[in-house]
Amino acid sequence: MHHEMPIRSAHGNAVVVCGVSRFAAEVVAKLVARDGADEAGLREPLVDRFCEAVTAANLSAFDEIKADFKRARISASALADHYIPEVARRLGQAWEDDTLSFADVTMGVARLQAILRELGATWSADALGQADGPTMLVLLPQGEQHTLGAMVLAGRLRRMGVSVSMQIAPELAELSKFVSNRAFDGAMISVTCENRLETCGKLIKTLKNASNGKLMVAIGGAILDDAEDVVRLTGADVVTNDISRALHVMGIAVGRSPVLELS
């Protein structure tokens, strides 16, 4: 079983990736990974074919199974909220079980991100009739390797009528200026490894200072499995993998995500 895997960055520097049970969570950000998946009634044959398609040598493999999803009446919303996170989780599990290489999993996740980006190209709070709705800042701290989970989260929030701004590995000075010039109703940070908590604490301090203490911050992700006192260590207002609870604590009222069909 893998625990930590050193890989090389584009600059040739060694980078240590968190253990693979972390990797599965990292690529999908547990904040949304299993939320409602059991109730979604995932169809096992489609999940299996989806896994095969995103790891196949044929780049158009997913296009070939789109018809299967349409025939099964799987909506774009269900694909984004449930199937993509579940496939990402299984890719991570396959690496842990030594049935897929790290390269295979990385390629698969990149394809999932591309599919999600295509699905969400027209998803916005404004497009869903919520131009004056709540606004949310979604952050991925420096050191986090994958953005898929944050993308899933942002897509779901937008379909709930929340306008989302996503910031990936922001510098503190730039983040401070960005927040001070805007009026966000809340911020969400996805964290996977305990050694990111110090960075996360600095992010939250910056958010609080820039908003004069008004901005409420939620932390979610795989970190909830390990760190016992994330609130004390980071200064977060709420720590949860339940999106609805995070929004409730922030005082943000939203409707249910509309079901959007595959085109």
C-alpha cells in the first residue's frame, strides 16, 4: 500500500504527495465527495464504464458513453455532483490497491476536470436567475495539488443560486486586497492534510482582517478525518463536510440545486 509518494514538479523539484487515501479525498475534496451519493442511486455499470473511459488511451472514450448516460436519464447535475466525485474516489482507491498507476490516476482526474469544466461552462448564479443572490469565496490553499473537489463544490453552489469566486493558492497580500474590495457573504476552504493547517490559519487571519472580522469561514475536506481541533488551530467559524450546514451557520439561505440535463 502506498503512503507517501515523491514525484517531480515541472521544475524538477521533489514534491511529496499525501497518502493515497488522502489522494482520493484530495482530488474530490470530501466536502462534496459523498454528500447525497447514496441517495443518488448511482448505477454501478455506468460508474464502471465512466472509470474505464477516463483512464482509456482513447481520448474520446467519454464521448462514446454519453449516450448511455442520456438513455439512463442521468442529468448533468447528477453527473457533476455524484458520478464525477465517485469516479474520482475510485481512481484514488485503485491507486491505493495498486491497480492503477499514479500517472493513470492523474490523467483520469485531469479528464474529470475537463468534463466538469465543460458541464459547468454555463452554470452561474446569474444564469439561474440569482443575480442578486449570496456570494461565496472558495479557496484552495497553497500546497493542495488538485482542484477537482473545489470545482465540484463551486458548481453545486452556483446551481443553488450562489455566486462563486474561486481562488487557487492565493498570495496573502493579493487575497487581502481582493477581499477588501468585495463584499462576500462567506468563504469556504478545502483542506486535505494536517500540515496545511498553518497555511490555512494564515488564510483565515487574512480573510478576517480584510473584512474587519465580518467574513465567516468554513473549512471542509479530508482534514476532518485527522485533525481533532481544526477550529482552534485555524480560527475557522465552522468545520464541516456538509455544505448545507456551512451555509446555515453563515446565515446564507439558498434553494435546492436545479436539475440540469445533459446536452
